[in-house]
Amino acid sequence: MSCCGQKREQIRQQRTVSVPPTPAPAGLSQSLAPVVFKGSGSYLVTGEHSRKVYHFSQKQPERWIDAKDAEALLKTRLFQAKS
């Protein structure tokens, strides 16, 4: 009896994090900030504040995103503020 499928599913569940969508607060900040993706390939990230999904890639590394989302992304080494 093979158990590889069970182990694979267990690993997949350990890596998966489900976050229920939160309703946008009234008066959502409209301030935007330019950020540049410094990684390789493509990257999808959900904004911590706005819950908006942003797509970055090597072909389109720069995006204007909600300033509050930018704060969290800039703490990583994958993004930098555009000056």
C-alpha cells in the first residue's frame, strides 16, 4: 500500500494558508505608492491592507499599489520603493 499520496496531501495542507477575505473598511486609503519587484519570474501577492491581488513579473516589475500594502511589501527583500 502506497502512502506517498497521503504524505503529499499532508505537506500541501501544511503549506496552504487560508485567509478569509475581509470587507474593505469605509474610507479606504486612495494613496498609492510605486514599488518595484526585484525577484525573478512572476509573483502574485495579496495586499495586507486592501486585500487586492497584485501581479509582478520581470516584464512588468513596477506597480502602483495602495500605500499601506506597500509598507508590508517593502519589508521583504523582493521589493523596493521607486524613487
